[in-house]
Amino acid sequence: MSREKSSPLGLYTIGIATLFLLGFLLLVVFGAGIYKDAVTGQDQNDQNRALRSYLVTCTQTAAADDIEVKDGGEGEVLVIREHGTQYGLQVFLHDGGLMECYSRLDAEPDPQEAQLIAATSTFEVEQIEEDLYAITTDAGRTLLHVGSKGGDTR
């Protein structure tokens, strides 16, 4: 009777293959999580940049005397008057969102008629100098320099 000896080499091979497969799956799972975090961060940066660019663009062609800050329902309202008219853009905070409303300036901004610009819980406008404003939102602090004449952006 011959007795066959079993070799542990087969078990070692299966164990090493399983270890490599497990390592590969962990690498894929952790890599996917890191990629998701990177994409989420990039998306947030893009939204912040868009909000800040919007605020700069709104005030870019306005003269210093066409911009004012008044009190509104949930805080400050940034009013950008269309030069020579009684109409303009009113930017204000409502229910966790920054809203814009183009209307007569003697009327209070109506959140029902307004358009959502971006989600933010903070909107503060500070006039630093006659032609320099600082606007603070969740995206950060944005400095705005308005021209002394309408359309002058130098």
C-alpha cells in the first residue's frame, strides 16, 4: 500500500491568491472613497467660485452711487440700481439660500418672485469705503470695488 503525502504547497498558493484578491478589493474600495471625496470637494469649490463670481459680475458695471445696502426680512439686502431708473437687482438671504429679484426698488423683495442663486446660510454686506464693499457668504469673503461711473470697471 502506498501512502500519498499531501503537500502544503496547494494551501499556500490558495492563501496567497486570496490575500492578493482581498488586498485588491480593499484598494478599490478605499480608492473609490478617496475619489468620491475629491469630487465632492471640487464640486463645492466650483459652487463657491460661481457664487463669488456672480457677486462680482452683478456689481461690475454699477456706479458707486447705484449700490446700497438696506435691511430686509432675514438680514441685509444688496441693492444694485439700474442707472437712471427706479428698477434694479435686489440680492438677499431667504430660507438658507441667496436670492435675486429684479423689481422696482421701492418695493420689498418678494421671495416668491425671486430666483435662487446659491445655497448659503450667511450673507453680510459691509461698506468699507465709498466704492469698496465686502460681502461674506458661506463661500468666503469677497471684496467688490465699484466704479465711480456706471460701466467704468478700471
